Amino acid sequence: MHASLACDLISYFEQSESPHYALSTPLRHEVVELIKKRDAQGDRINLYVVVEEMHGLPPLVLDRGCASLDEVGCKDGQPFPLLNGGHPNAKFIVAFESADGPWPEIPNNEQTVNMDLAAIRASQDAHNEIRKHVDQDCLVTDDGRYVCPMSAGTMSARADSVRPLSADDFRETADGLRTALSRMDADLTTEHVELLFNALYWDDYKDDDFRRLHYMSLWESLSESRKKLGHTPPSPKTKLAKDPTVVGGTLSLEALTGYRHDIAHWWVDKIDGNCLANMYRTINELLRRKYFN
């Protein structure tokens, strides 16, 4: 598993040790479409987080749901792509996961991805969702051909930088993240810290109900892990609900806890996005103190 910061996605993938980009027509197509979309929006140079996983799997014969298909088919006399970004006169292999057939055991490293994103969020003090732009996986035959698996995929993600980075800032940020992630990985199995990393990840605002539950989940993880992350309350017996400390942002731990109770008891009609942002900034600051300094 490899997580990288990249500004030029095409150049990055062309130099990657993973064969995925070279083999996968859909991946190349989605990357090009993403770049076109961002260029059309007039965005500046964008910083992406690219998470790649490559697993060596034991040889397996998929004999219940495999087929070789044309990348571009024909319907009512008109060509249409069977594969996203497909080319005429090109073929690909599709493999369907079936209940009565063999299927490879593909490792799931979602926990590590969540840890990476937590580090990115803390480094940039991000408090918005981290949107996922491209999410693809593939299998490779023993003779090096692309196989499109029709099954649950793995996770890859991209995070916007909250502040512009110069070339020197970019290198400094990458070095800081490399060190912090090594420290975070050592605590990944620590009680409550793992739950905090998981609670931090979300890629869509969704509806108000989701945001309420998300805030309460973040508060619960903060409550359970704050001492492990190095926060010292005014006195050993001070609970979160009575702690006036402002860790990050503008709201104290006491205020964040009070708002958590307001949400839980539906004393507010709609969640305040500013409170959610302050919750993130509080956790971001604790992560920076623990792992970045």
C-alpha cells in the first residue's frame, strides 16, 4: 500500500510502480475526465492524495463468471462503450463474483486509508468533507491482462489543500506527513485512537441527520481519546462538559460538549456547520500536537 501527494496525476501514474494505470482503460479515462473538469472550473494547481494498493494473490482460476468482451459494442446500429473510455476493436476481460464460484481474498486496508486521511486533515486543519474522485480496482491475469472485477472495490481518495502551498511548503508538508504517519501507524491498534481515525472520515455532506450522527461520533471519539492524544484538563477530575479549554478553533471543549447534548436531544432544528468545523479543528490540533511535533 502506497499513499502519495501529487499535483500532476498523469505524470504521477505514468511513473508509478503499479501496473494499474497502464492496464486499465477506465482508470486512464476517469483521470483525464477529472483533469478536464478541474481545468474547466478554472482551478489552480490541485493537490491530490493518491492511495494505491497492490497485492500478490495466489493463482486462482475464475471459471464461473468470466468473459472476454469488446470495449465498444453496438446497439441499434450505434456504437456504445461497454467499458468506460473503451476503444473500438479492443477487448477486455470481465469477472463476476458468484456465490458458487471461486473468488480471491483481497485484503482490506480501509483502516490505514482512514489514518492517512486523518493525517492530511490535521496537517491542513481541514474541516470539510474529503471527496473521493476516482475509486477503481482491477485484477491481473497471469499473462498481464486487465480484468474488470464486478465486486466490492477498494478505497482511494483525494483531499483539497485548505491553504495554497509553495514548492518548499509542499516538500515540508510531505516530510511532516511521512513522520506523522509513522507515529500514527504505531498507535493504530491503541484503544479509542483507531475509532477516532475511522470517525474522521467522510466524503459527502449528505443530510442533516447524518451530520448530527457524525458530530456525536466525533465527540464520542474525542471524549475517549483526548488524554491519549495528550490533552491535560485543568484538574484530573475535570470532565469534558466542564473543561473550558479552547484546543483548536474558537469553541471550548465545554461548548462542544454542550452542543453535542443539544443535537442529541433535538434542541436545535438544524446542525450548525460552524460547530462541526470547530469540532474538526479541535481534533486536528490534538493530532498535530501528538504526532506532528
